[in-house]
Amino acid sequence: MVFDASGSSSPATAPPSGNPLGVILTRGFARQVLLGRWFTVFASLLIMAASGATYIFGSYSGTLKSSLGYDQRTLNTVSFFKDLGANLGVFSGLINEVTPPWVVLAMGAGMNLFGYLMVYLAVSGHTSRPPLWLVCLYFFVGANSQSFANTGALVTCVKNFPESRGVVLGILKGFVGLSGAVYTQLYLALYGGDDAESLILLIAWLPAAVSVVFVHTIRYMPYPRRRRGGGGQETSSDPFFCFLYLSIALACFLLVMIVVQKQVTFSRDAYGVAAAPPLILLLMPLCVVVKQEYKIFRERQLDAALRAADPTPPTITVVDDAGGAGAGAGAPPSSSVLQMSAAATDGTTTKKTEQHPAAPTPTPTSSSCLGSFGKCVRTMFRPPARGEDYTILQALVSVDMLVLFVATICGVGGTLTAIDNMGQIGESLGYPSKSINTFVSLISIWNYAGRVTAGYASEALLVRYRVPRPVLLTGVLVLACAGHVLIALGVPQSLYAASVVIGFCFGAQWPLVFAIISEVFGLKYYSTLHNFGGMASPVGSYILNVRVAGRLYDAAAARQHNVGGGGKHERLCLGVECYKRSFLIITAATVAGALVSLVLVWRTWRFYRGDIYARFRDGDGAEGSGKDGCLPVDRRGAGEEEMEREKAEAEAAANGRKA
């Protein structure tokens, strides 16, 4: 069986030279950009930057509370359903399995528009006051659109760049973290910042509009054929670092504007001017995309010139041991041999042989649950070694998952409670509305910083010094306690520092938790286990936000007999006592979570002190090592290549072929 694999190793013939601007301005190049995989990344960055509306709930929660006459416990119940919708990604995942990404994005846009638009109509008085269950449903639908955007855009980019999945996840999640500060700047520019109802309207139409605009540019693309002599520009990781630098510039600018806008009173026009640089920085990745597509264009010109110089294409011959050509008697049973040969210009021939053993038949002790459910249940308490592929049941009943889930409930639940109640916390401590918006923006920026820092720093410490990720998770939980204590004590002007700590710790926990899940339980069922880990957020929010913070706030407000702007049904609490007991309890819960995470450190210490990525470097268990139909990309050094060549020659000789 012979396949044509065009390409050549002949000396490079200079491609046709031309003016880059003349190439970029052509219709054909514009089509290449719009249909390329890098424009998919650019579109995904904008979609993710617009999909973080759940993080600015604190900016309009006060208006929601007063206009609908809610007490704090009722408001926290609404917040719980918002968090539940944002973290329940099972529906979007199942839909994405049977439909293209544009269907998922279109559904998410419709859900976002419907959910938040109905909330806006209820808050603004355009409709009669809806019952509580209906408001919770509106928020659940609107927030659940965030999971549709994650599935449609983020998962597509990961599959288009399987060798850069960590970088892809980091940069896209980072833009989600910045979305709150971006929304604040746009809200100030478009509506002046004095009408929170308009902010609800903004988060209703803007994410839907962005998804609709780019809905047909988000799609799966076949992985490009490996070029002779190394990887190509289509899958280079260099543009992702450019995206990272632009996101850092965006975060720094937003941080400066937050500080300046706190010190200086801006006019409506000044807010409009201040919103222009963030928009420019959000669009600047398009320049990176155009530059990268031009490199791809030149690369294709070079490949065409090489093919023209050496029209004889190499061949890939798949040899089966059962009567196939070249199958020797020494070939191992149940295996196939992939032999690739290419003619060079000097007349020499290079041969490279790789053997791929056939996939084993699933057994009752394997990680597959596709067979009998009873067999899967019987093996659920006999998990494989850490790092191997667990089944879903094996992972869910494992002690490691239970410990990680409890620690995440305590950590994420506490920080999310602070984020969702930031508006009421600022109001109770006497901060003006402009400062409350500042807190929300600071949380958004430091949420981004936490995600990026935790992802890159934990990877560097793990690779260089074998520092287990659970150790860093414990450190993040301890740091979060400082932010909770600042809120509980109500020290003057301390809410600025508390918002920074809370935002950073909330963002830092997610990359660590998701990375630990992938490393301990394997990647085979990672999408399901990833969503299960995310469910710790609404569970923690319900326990610490609804049952603790909401109830204690209402009790403190009842003792003060204050009535808010929403009428007699709204209980208003002023002073440090409103949230003091709540956040002392949250601090104790976070300390307990840190102690629980130390159990995970102890259980996984030996695992992380070993080389947990060895099996992927060896090609065992790595996606893209032939299982997905793509040739594995060789990333070995020169010495390893020589050893591999000698091994291949020995195997070829053993199989009766000339190496």
C-alpha cells in the first residue's frame, strides 16, 4: 500500500521574491488568512474575552437586589444558579460531540442573549417582576452560554494545536480573566458608569454579537503534514508568545486606568478615549495572524519550488506482516511496519522504520468502559497506577479525587463568595460606587495574572525542581486566607488589597486543579473529569455563599433595621459586622482546605518526584503518536536521533530488510 507524500530534501531553491505588502493586499491572501487556523485563534481570543460576564456580577448585584426587592440570601441563591450554569459544561460537551463548533457557538449566543436580556427587562421594569425561580433560570441559561463558548472556541483551538495545548489553554483562559476589566471600561465609555441596568444590557448583546460574527471561522482543521527537516509555520508556537505579550500589555494598561480613574474624575468623552487602547490591543493579535500567514505563504512557495526542482515524490509504504510486501519472518505478530523512504539529490536513500503495536483488546482490567458495565463496576475499586488512564468511575471513587474536590470546594468556594459579594461588601464598608467598580476590575486583572502565573510557574517548577503542583495549590489557599481576613476585619482602604489577593488566588486555583486532574488520572477521560472538577465551584458557592454569607448578612441587617432603596423587602446592612463572621468562617474553611490539600501532597509526593512526562516523551500514551492518523512529530535531539537510527537499522536487519 503506497501513499504519495509530497515533499523533497533537495537543496532549497529560492522562492519567487515579491513585495510583502503586494502579497498581503491580494484577495487570495485575504482568503488564506480568513480560512487559516491562526485566524481561528484570533476569533477565539475575542470570543473568550467577551465570555466572562459571570465575573462582574458584583457590579450590578446591588441594582438587581434593590429593583427586585431581594434580601441577601435570595441574591446569593441567584448567584449560585449563575455559578452552576457557568460550570455545568456537560450539555455543551455532549452537543459538541455530534455537531460542528459553529452550532455550539450559535446556541451559546442565543442562550446568552435570551438569559441576560430577560434579566435586563425584569430589572429595568419593562416586564412584571418575575418569580425567583424564573430569575434563577434566566441566570442559569445566560451563564451556561459561557460553557458553550469554552467548548466551541477553546476545545477547537486545542484540537487544532495538539502540540501546544498547554499554551493554548493558558492564553485563552487568561483572556477570560481579563474580560471583567474590559467590560468595565466599555461600560464606562458607552453608558457612563452610573446605570448598572445598562451593564446587564451590555453583557446581553456583546458576547452574542461577537460569537455570531466569528461563528463560521471557528472550525476543526486537519493537522498539517510534517515538513521535511522539522515543523512548519502552521503549528509554530511563536505566535502564542506574541499573544501572551499583548495580553500582558492589555492587563498593565487596564491596571493603570483603574488607578487613574480612581484618582481623577473622568468625563464621558474621557471614558470613551480611555476605552480605545484596550480595543486596539484586543485587535492587535490580528497583526500577528497576518504576519504568521505571510510566513506560511512563503513557506508554501518554498515547498513548491522544492517540488519543482525534484519532481520525484517520496513514498510511504505500509507493510503488513500477513503477506505484505517486505514482511519478514521475524516480524512480531499483531503489528504493522511503517517504512518511509525519500530520494535525496545526491542519489542516496534514507530509510526510517517505526513499529506500532496493535491496540490491545479491552479487558476487564483496562481503562475502557465500552464493554460490560458490570465489569467496569467490578474494576472501579482497582485503579491503575497514578498517571495512567483511569476510568470515570475509578477516578470519581478514588481518594485522590475526593481530597482534591474537598480542597477545591473550600478554596474556590471562599474566593468566589468574595467575588460575588464584592458589591455588597464595598457598600457595607462605605465605599462609593466608583470604587466598587474598581474592585471588580482589580479582581478581573489579577484573576488573569493568577491563571497565567500558576500555569507557567507550576510547569517550570515541576520540570526543573520536581515541585508537586499540590504544594503550590496549598500555597495559593494559604494566600487566599489573607484576603478573607482583610475583608473580615474591615480595615480602612484594605478592600483594594483584598480584591487583588482574592482575584489572584481564584484565578491561580483553576490551572492547578485541572493540571492535577490530568496528571493523576490521565487524559483519556479528561473532558468528563475536567467538568467534574469544575463542579466544585457551584458546590462551594452554595455552601459558603448562600448558606453562610447570605444568612449571616440578613441576620446582621435584621438587627440594624435598615431598609434599602428597594423597599421594605430589602434588608440593608452597614458596617464591619455585616460580613465579619461570614469571612472568619470562610477563612477557617480555607485553612481546612489547605490542610486537606496537604494530604494530597503526601499521597502524590513520590509520583511527582518522578518523571511524570517520560511516557509522553517516549511516545507512549501521547495523542498524535499515530492514534489520531497523524505522523508523530520528532522532537528528539541529535544524539537521540542517532540512537534511534541505529535501533531502526537493527530492527530492519532483523526483519530481513536492507537498512
